[in-house]
Amino acid sequence: MTEQDWQWATAMETIRLFKAIEPRTRRRQTVTNIAYKCGFSSSRYFATCYKKLFGFSRI
């Protein structure tokens, strides 16, 4: 993977994580459900990325 590809992947992941905040505030959903709706194939990976970006694990 080139550096440009890596930057693109990181940007897309960040966009998906910010998108994950929105549905959680509108109605109560599980973290797993939010992860899948935002394009993550693993809720564990989603939680790890979320904590890395926002500094806390609960959304």
C-alpha cells in the first residue's frame, strides 16, 4: 500500500467514525449495529478505532 493509499484509507475510516456518532444520539442502538451500518466488518475493530480517535470507548 502506498502512502497515498494509506492516507485515503485513514481519511475514510475517520469519516465513518464521525458518522457513527450520529445514529447513537438519535436512538439507542448497539455498538455492533452502529459499526456494521458505518461499514466496519468487526465491532471490535470499530471500538478500537473509535477509542483511538476520540479518546474514550463508549459511544
